[in-house]
Amino acid sequence: MSAPRRPLRVVVAGTAFGRIYLDAVRADPAGFELTGVLARGGDYSRNLARRAGVPLYTAADQIPDDTDVVCVVVRSGATGGPGSEIARAVLRRGMHVLQEHPVHPGELADNIRAAREGDAAYAVGTLYPDLAPVRAFLAAAEVLRARVPVRFVDAACNSQVAYPLLDVLGRAVGSLRPWAFDADAAPGPELAGPAQGPQPFRTLHAVTGGIPVTLRVQNEVHPDDPDNHSHLLHRIALGTDAGVLTLADTHGPVLWNPRLHAPRDATGRLVLSGPGTERLATPSTVQLYGAADSYHQVFARLWPEAVLAALHRLRDAIADPALRPVAGQWALSVSRCWADLTARLGMPELIRPGEPPTVPVTELESAVASAVASASAGGVTR
């Protein structure tokens, strides 16, 4: 199916995270037109479709033939849902598909075959690589790779978002292959000896793109509330000979710490100032990109913008079929790497914590201000 010049007609399947896709489609009326919602038919979905002014479909075969793109934001078989079945059904009819991750390698390969049968473009949306702070991190990583070797990566995530983490890591170091995960580095939740007690993170020593990686994964999930209770989403430090580039959080900021290096004088002592120490005038930490103002901003702007970026890439692949094989191979690599990682991690531990407490940021700011004032007044205690 060739790409029409008019806005692409889009049906969004799924009304949970699918709401982000709805916002993305409506944010670009020149490029995309929302023409329907596919859901089970509950009151929430019916009201959502009514407010959007589009039909609600309750089965994939109800989607009109003139639909250009179906965004499948329904759990795939990897997480117990029919997402890939929906994707294959519409791909074979010649509709292009953007499917939300995760997708198991076997399912993904079947989906790519269905896309070929229908002469359609297919992509897996991992969302996070298209977030503005992550794009900034990846752009800086590309500059570093062109100048200096990457020596290590230190990364942490929640197991719910390990799939996109691997996508980001592969892009950051320039390749996913070769990858490997230490089979003996996924201990149980309890440690023996002096470090007794529950350990929320499991540590693996890995290789991604041939680069050594230390990976910490919070392999825990609340069975009744799986989208909450993550200690963090993603945190990545990319180490090079010139310094360390850090994505402090999925939503920023991006930090650069140039390598501390001072010359020595004739006595072997470090020279801390004066001629020859110009590199020490560089700030020890530089903020290359800031953080989102709030989670409201994340949901209302950053995430829909990321989905829209993926939709535009899909549109490019619709217009130019030569782009599809490369995207498909990358998606397969990410999925296979994720399958290897999850096999090493094993099933997540089930947890049932209550609602997390909130600490007013003003209290933290006040404590910091007091500490700084005390130090300035000579009140530092040892």
C-alpha cells in the first residue's frame, strides 16, 4: 500500500496506554487522522470513542478497509494478550501497524511475515528512545563514539521497561551485537551473610555491542498494579576515556562529567592549578539537557511526542519500502536480546506494597540550603 498525500487514517487499538497514542495522532492533524478506536466495548472505551468523535470497533475485522495505520496498543502474547493476533490480521489486509512493545521474537517474526504478505509496513514502538531527553542522551553518545572509545555502561531499570532499555543501550553504544548476559549473575531476592535481607535489584554483568555492561534490574511486580511501584524506570551511565555521559532518569536530565586528570610536577605531586591545568577549569558536571517539569508534562507532552516520532518513521517506511528490512532486523535484535535477558532474570518476584509516600520537595530544598549555609559559615562537622 503506497502512502497517500492526505493524512493517514489511523485506528488505535487499546484504550489504556492507547490514550497516549490517541493524543499523539490528534497532535498532528496534517499527518494523521483518527478514524476509529478498537476495544472490547466497555463503557470507558465507548465514552472515549464518543468524545473523540470516531466509531468504536470491537473486533479487528470491523476495521474499514480504507484504514491506513493501526496502532496496536494491546498486550502481545509475551504478556498474555491478543496484540500480535490483531497486528497480523490487519497487516495481511494491507494496513500498516505500529505495535507497542514488548513482542516476543517468535511473534515478531510472524508479524513481519504477515506484513510482507500484505505489502505493509510494520514497526514495534519502544517509546523511550524517542523521548526528548533520551534523544539528547543518544545524540551526545554519538558524538562521543566518534571521538573516543566507549569503555563501559552502567545501567539500571525496572523489569517492566527492560525491553526499551536494551533498545536504548544498543543505540548508545552503536550496536546490540554481540550481546551476552552472565548466567550466574541473577541471584534470588535474599542474600546470605552480612548482607542479609531482601534485595530489590538483581545485578548482571553483560556485554552489549561488545561493550561491558553492569546491569541492575528491579525484577519485582505488583500483580494487581503492574504499572506502579518501580523504584526507577531507566538510569544509564556511558563511560568513555573522556568522561561519563549520564541519563539520570528516563525523563532527564542528561549530565556530562569530564574525566578528572591532572599533570604531575617533577616531584610526582599533582599540579592543581596554573599553566598546564587548563582542562581542570572545565565544570566537573555539565547539564546537557534538563528534566521534565512534572509527570503531568511527561504524560501530556513528552510521551505523545515520542509516539508521534515513531508514527512519522512508520510513514517514511510506508512511502519507502526499502526502509522496512533494516527496521525489522533491528526490532528482531532488540526482542531476541530481551528474551535472553528475561531468561537470565527469571520470573519477577511478586510484591504488594501500598501507595508510596510523598516527600515535599520544599523539605529537601530547605535541608540542602541549611547544609550549604552551615558549611559556608564554617559549621561543617566531621
